[in-house]
Amino acid sequence: KSLYSTNGGVTWTSGGALPAGMSGATVSVAYGFTTATSGRWVAISSTGASCYSVNGGISWVAGGALPAATYSCMTYGQGCWVALSTGDTINAYSTDGGVTWTAGTALPTSTTWVSIAYGANKFVAVSSDGAVDPAYSVDGGLNWSNTGETGYLGTGTITDVRYGQGVFVVTTSSSNNMSSSEDGINWTTRAITRASGTGALIAVNGNPNQSSIWAIIPSASTTAASSAILGSTAKARAFIVDSKLIAVRVT
């Protein structure tokens, strides 16, 4: 079963039935483009089935099978959909919108991979084990590494990774800390402050009134959610001609 909304979630309409192999096992859906003008939704199941929709979920077509594994998450970036399995090192990617899937090189560690995000020209995957460094791929999921990782949480139960406003943000259910990184390699621990409860389920970035903010949803049994203003730091480049400063560009 699928649902879709055309008014920002105010109302929902039943979509087309998902193909065989997806029932009761769908774990992730992501939107992307097979060409510059051809967008589609791709969904995967934990058992490695896939399907896609080119009309916003009104109908679905069965896609190709992913390499045998138990899948947990998927995202889109660099013109491809990348899916991770959990409890091993298997991953897969599709460049044709789920029609076919190719196995990527093994992830650096066999662990419970729970979430993946794309930003800053790389894919970043996180394990539920906070002691396992995130893995990253700069070539569409073909190859993975965790070389050079610094400053990561190093403890706790990780729940999710998201990208927005120039930073990756990782949340954990076991403490009121989260971790952020501009490049997915060098990480900084950030403290969450709220009235009650411990841990976060997810942090999502939005831009209401052109003002970026992260909404942090708690994992504990509490209504005390949090928010954070967190983005990439400003960077400046000086332009020198004949030993004279002629301009400074700030991004």
C-alpha cells in the first residue's frame, strides 16, 4: 500500500498497490532523476525487492532485485540511488531508477547500518553502534571508506543521519548529544538542551521564512522536542593582484 500528498501533507490519497515482494517489508523510499527531466520515486524492501513510480505514487512498477541481504535504508545523490544492508558489509546502487542494481564494494565494517544521507558530494552511512565510525563514498556507492574519521561520538546508540545547510547531523537515542560535520569526516559533538527526556530519534533541517533550523524529535517518552541553528561555517577567499588585495569572496 502507498499514499501520496499534493498539498504538503494536509491530506493524503491512496496510491497504487506496491508490487509483489514489497508488502509488509518496505523500508525506504527516495526521489531522484534518471535524466535531467525524468524524476521518479524508488522504494526498496528489507528483502531486496524494489519498485519505482514515475507519477508520484499513483502507480508502481516492479524494479530489479538487489544483491541478497537484509536492507535498512536508501538515499539518492550523484544521479544514483544507494541502498545499505544491515548486519554485514553489503550495499547496492542503481543509476537507472531501480530497474537494475549493482553491488558496491564492501563497507569498511560489518555492523548494523541504520541510515544514509547524501551531501557535500558524498554519501555518508552510520551504524547504530556509536563506536563505529561513519563510512563515506564519493563515487555513488561504488567504493567506501572510513579513513581519516575524527571526533565522532564514539559511544551510544545512533538513530539517524541527515544533511542540510551544509552539514551532516547524526542523532543518538542514548544521550542528549548529536554530532555534526561539514565533510562527513571531521565531526564535532553538539549538546542538545530540552526540558525533559534523553535522546533523539531524528533531526530534520528546514528553511521556514528563509531561516534555516533543525527540528530535533525526541526518542524518549516526552513531548519536549528541541531545535538548533546549525550550518556550515562561512569561508572566504582573497584575490590578490600585484601584491594588492582587490576582492574578498565570502560563501
